[in-house]
Amino acid sequence: MRYRAVYFDAGDTLLTGTPWVERTLGALAEIGISLDRAVVEEAAVKARAWFELAGPRPRTLDEEMKIWPEYYRFVARTLGVADGDGAVAAHLFRRCFWPHVAFLFPEALKTLDTLRADGVRVGLISNAAPSMQTALDRLALTPRLDAIIISDVVGVAKPDLAIYRLALETLAVPAAASVFVDDLDPNVRAAEDLGMTGLLIDRAGRYPDTACRRIADLREVLTLLR
């Protein structure tokens, strides 16, 4: 077999989640708070800006977990919700924090299990905070991965070639014998620049004009390797 390793992106490749606005609206409705969608959409923009200005990206889960309580208190204030005792913020964290609510694409586990059964090593290269590991653990992905490279943990992100080199070194498989699957065109092209075979998973048809090889389902990776 030509290919000895396959690396996957995480978000919107192996796993996904309900969008921020829908998660927030649903969580608020659970505690009897009804807000106009436009208010929540505006809060989403402000919350994203708040997080980007919160300081250096956390390198550990402990560092990251110090940020989220204040983040959700900020979200509650931005939504104009009274939250003197912090109960709303705590509820939003439980019900909206992405690693708590992410879910797998239906074919993900079967694809990883089949690759490993065929003797192919499987890795993950994700632009994410350390809490991505929480999602991987909860969704039973961790034991199926031979290498886990999370950008905020290692201090470099896609499409910087350094993160792909780190992944290749971790599994000790040359680029020519490796496949990389991602849902973003620039990330796939960067992998190809290193000599990896790139696959763009384009479930929604966002990249009709890409020069990258497109797939619509993870099971197509198995077809390529076989």
C-alpha cells in the first residue's frame, strides 16, 4: 500500500456541532429566556471579539478553563440577561461549550477503525484550543488516533507548514506516504506543498473551483487507499 498514514482535521471533518447562535438560543429557552435572534447574533460577534482579546492563546486545559467562566458571564451581560448569581453563565457553559456538545459525522468512527484494521496509522491535526482533547475523549476518538496535534498546545497552526512537519515526525511516516483530509482549501494546499496527498472534504459544495481533490464523505478515503 502506498499510503501508511492518514491525518484528519477535527472540526467539520470528523466532528461538528450546532452553530453558536442556535446553541445559545436553545440553552436560554431551557431556562425560560426568549430573545430575538438578532440580539443573539450580535452577541456572537462580540463574544468572538472578546475571546480574541482575552490574552495569549492558552497552551493547557487548566489555562483555558480559567477563561470560560468570564467568557460566559460576558455573553450573559451582552445578551442583557440578569445574572447576579452567575447561574445563567453556568448554564450556558454546560449547554453551549463546544467540547460538551460536539458530535461525530456518522461515518467517522467506522472510517478510522477500518484504516487502523488495514494497518494505516491515523493522526489528527486540528486548529483548536486544548479543550479539543475533551471532545476527542468524550467521542471515543482518542484511542483511535496514533497522533494528536492541537494547534494551541503546540503553538503553531495550519496552514503553517511547521504543524504538518510536526505531525509527520510524530508518526515517522514520510509525506509521500501520507494523506491529509481537511474541510478548508488553504489547509489542504499547505499539506500538498509538503508532498502529502491532500483531500478536501467538501460536504456542502463550497469549493467547486478548487484544484484540490474533493470528497463528500470520509469513506471515500478508504476508496483512495484501496
